[in-house]
Amino acid sequence: MPDSLAGIALAAGEGRRLRPLTALRPKPLCPVGNRPLLDWALDALRPAVDRVAVNVHHGREAMLDHLRAHDPDVHVSIEEAEALGTAGGVAQLADWLDGDAALVVNADTWHSMDLAEFAAGWDGERVRICTPTPGPFGPRSAVVASILPSWAVARCAPEPSGLWEVLWSHEVDAGRIDTAHTTATVIDCGTPADYLRANLVASGGESVIGDGAQVLGAVDRCVVWPGEVVAADEQLVESIRAGGLTVDAS
């Protein structure tokens, strides 16, 4: 019988490429369509799993405050001294998993995929990967989600390490990896341009205006974070207004 599935949203990264936005709030809390990326990830996981966990490191206090207020039932794995990476983060949750398989996503990837359908296709034995990248799965392939059986979780150690190096590459070399290709919309919100694109896809191409924001000027295909002000003499195009800053994302 296949293992039971628990969900993990990896959310401990620094988000360096998304600066200056990640100097204002942790990357998983940056809003897409006026909802934090983390909330999108957790909502995508829940129909496919019995329970969910989030790992945190960078922006720890803001992440904990958000989860306490909005999702107190989520199990939180705190990475104290340093971020443990994708493999290390999963390994630190081994006791919580207690022999269950893990359905793992990155909290900074916005997508329109049905993870329950992806999980339903799992054979209960192999590592299963979902990717929008055509062709054989490799180190440059984008990853929407992966299923790690209990034996695969046991191969990971709670130290800084990545799933490609520790696990996926070995399964590819052995010809055992189970790859599912998706045509769903998948956007890794790693840069301001990709972050803007995710917002525009989520909104149907319209500017996304946060709660309490005041747009007195003109905005065209922009994101305005909650509480921000666009002055009457401003005309923003393909930009992000956050923390009083204007980030060109064209």
C-alpha cells in the first residue's frame, strides 16, 4: 500500500533575487493577487494530504506571526542556526512525518496545478516529480512538487543540502524517477519580473491593488502593496510599489 501523504511547504529561503521586496517582508509572505505566496502553497497542498508543515528561517518572526494568526494548525519546523536547504529541511521533519511520505512544494512558486491529481498518480514507491519543463528531468528543470516516499526522506540529513544533489540526481541516474509533466501555469517568483508576472496572471492582467492602498495617479500592469500610495503626479507601468519604493519589473 502507498504511504500516507503529509505536505511540506519549504519557506526558509532568503529570497535574495527578489530584493528589495524581501528586505520588506519574507519572500513567502509577498502577496500574489493580494494573498501571501505561502497561503497559496498551503491551499494547494491541503486537498492532497492529511496534514501540513512549513519550515522557517529567514524572516522567522514575521513568518511565525503570520502562521499564528492565519493558520495555527500548521506544524512549524524552525531552522535555528542556518537554513537547511530543500533536503535538509525535509530531513528535519522526519520525526513529524513518522514514516509518511512527503508531498513537497516551494512556497515561492505560484501555480494553477491540481496537486491532488498529481498525488493520485503516484505509484507509492518511486520518487515522483512534477515539472513544466519538457523533456527528461534534469538539474535545470523547474519543479512544481515532488513526492518523497519514506525511504527517500530517510536518505536526507538535517544539514544544509539540496534535493537534487542528495536524492533526485541519483534516482535519475538509476532510471527510477517518475516524472509527470504539467501544462499548468507555473511561475517561480524569484525575481521582481516573475513576481509581477504571477500577480498579473492571478488577476487576469489587471493591476493588483492591496488593501488600504491609495492610487491617486495612474498604474498600468502594476502591483501596489497594502497601505501604499501612488501620488497624483505618478504614472507607474509594470512596476511594484512597496515600502515606499518603486521597483521596475518590466
